[in-house]
Amino acid sequence: MAEKFGFLIVGEVRRVLYFWHFVGNKFLTLLSNMFTNLNLTDMESGFKVFKRDLLQRFRFQENHFRFEPEVTGKVAKLGASINEVAVSYGGRTYAPGKSELARRLQRPPLHFQIQSHLSA
């Protein structure tokens, strides 16, 4: 079974994402693809499914959104087969928690991309 990564699709009614969040997400995905030699549509989707035995091979350091580049880099380095599966998504505003997450995540996402992929 290949590992499953979710990616965002358009086709149903949805809340429009903030422009700079969209641009930032595309940039982080591009950076991840450059480090991993993958062609993911949305590395930061938050939806990933793995076989337990694959995940048990790794020792993870990060949590929250920092986990995304770390797990992507480690799975890519292992050479596991990855399939993308369409998921629908309604973007959050700052009210439900984006601002709280931003305060909790002290290092910027770009730093995590580079650090996670170089250490994977």
C-alpha cells in the first residue's frame, strides 16, 4: 500500500483562502518538492495516512505544523510510494485559532522546511 497524502481541490462551495496563505503554502510545497524530489500538490495539507510499520522506523522530533516537513522528508528519503488523494477543505479565519497557532510556533515555517529536510 502506498502512503496517502491529502491535497486540496476546488470543485465544491468553499471559503476562499487568504491570498498570502495560499502563496505561502505553494512556496513551502515547492521548497519541499525541491528537497525531496517529489511533486506534491500540497505538502502542508495536514492529511497523511501511513502504515504503522513505516512510521515506527522513524524517530520524530517535531509537532504541530512542524511535523509536516519532517515526515514528508523522512518518507521521501526512505523511497516509500506516495499517492495523493483529494480532500475538501474550508480555510479558517484567524478567529478560530490561526493567531494562537502562530504564537505557539516560534520558528518560521521556512526554517522548518530547511531544517527538517536536511536532517531527514
